[in-house]
Amino acid sequence: MTAKRALDLIGGLILLLALSPLFPAVTLLIALRPPGLDGVLRRRVMAGREGHPFPILTFRTPGPLAALPLLLHVVRGEMSLVGPCPLVPDHRECVGEARRRLSVRPGLTGLWQISGRSELPWEERELLDLHYVDHHWLGMDLAILARTLPAVRRRRAAAGRTRPARLA
């Protein structure tokens, strides 16, 4: 077992245990929505390491709570805590010369997330993912993990400032 896999396994298990009370709460909130929604979980097929497809599960809710079930994929070894953004198997980066991004597991967070995520043009996200693939090491993973929560908080604070005021 590599140090990266040990970090994923231990970190994923700790996060699963710490966040486990949220699973039934989110499930209940989704179940209480108006009828017509297709279940609590969304299932999509993504390209894993070496391009092997695997189904990922997310909650059918907007925001960061949707990603909670992805921790199960980290523990199972299909994903990593840190890595390139997961892509669908037929994405242009999963075929031909661009397949080098598939030499590592996709991650819950990565350089793309701590660098601006949705505010970045797609080309810049691709470059950040490829930089990670070419230069990753355990120290980089730890630095990215340490910067992830502050990056999410900054994005939320910025989104709160740009929302129009609600009328009473």
C-alpha cells in the first residue's frame, strides 16, 4: 500500500465516521421533497484510474452535501481524496494522447478546486489537472487538502455577497 493510498483510506474512513450523521439527515431532506424526483442518489459512470469506468453515487441535492457519498468511493479505492477532476469515460481527455490524466485516480478535490473551480475556464482546469498528474506527491496532496476548506469558505462568502437581497 502506498502512502497516498494509506492517506486516502485513513482520511476517507475518518471523514466517513465524522460525517456519518449527515447521511440520514440529507436522505430525509431529499425524501421530503415534492414527489417526482428519482430517488435520493444520483448514479453516473465516470472514468477511473487507467480509464476503467465505475459508477459514482451523489446525493440529489445542490451544493457540497451532494458529494458526501463520494467518500465511499475513496475508501473503496476508486477515487482519491486528491486528484484530477472526475470525467465521463467518453470525455476528450479520456481518449488518445490526453489519457495521461487517467494514470492517477480522480479526486474529491484538487488543484482545480483550490484555484477557483467553476470560475476557471475549462482549459485552465485541464492544465491544473495535468500539472497534478505530472508532479503529484504526498506533500502536494496534504497542501491541497489543507487549502480545500478555506477555498470552499471563500467561494461561499463570495456567493453570499453577490446574491440579490431577498424581499420580505
